[in-house]
Amino acid sequence: MTPTEQIAEYLSRRFRSTLDRPLISGGVIDSFGVLEVIAFLEDTFAITIDPNRHELTEFETVDSIAMLVENERQTA
């Protein structure tokens, strides 16, 4: 399973929503949800995400979250 698929599966299962709309501006996840997503990403992909270094827009779509994971893996 690719990182994008893992992220999509987690988000749809955890937030019980289709992923056809923006996650934050669409009201699927809130700021506390972002923290849950960060914890999931850190545990699943063995990375560390500093929330102070990232904009909420990086958590807006599955693809943008997957890009964030890829960037963090490259800098680790």
C-alpha cells in the first residue's frame, strides 16, 4: 500500500467522510483533528512533524499530506 493510500484509508476511517472535498476548509477535520493526523503520520511513517513549521493548507488534501510525508522523509 502506498503512503497516499495509507493516508486516505486512515482519514476516511477515522473521520468517516469521503475525501472528495478539502479536509480543513471543507470541515472534515479541525485543528484537533490535524494533531491526530500528525500523530498518525509520525507513528506510521517514522517521521517527526513540527506543527509550527507547517501551514494548515498542507493538511488540506490527501495528496498534500502525502507530499508533506515525502518531504519529511527526505529531510530526516
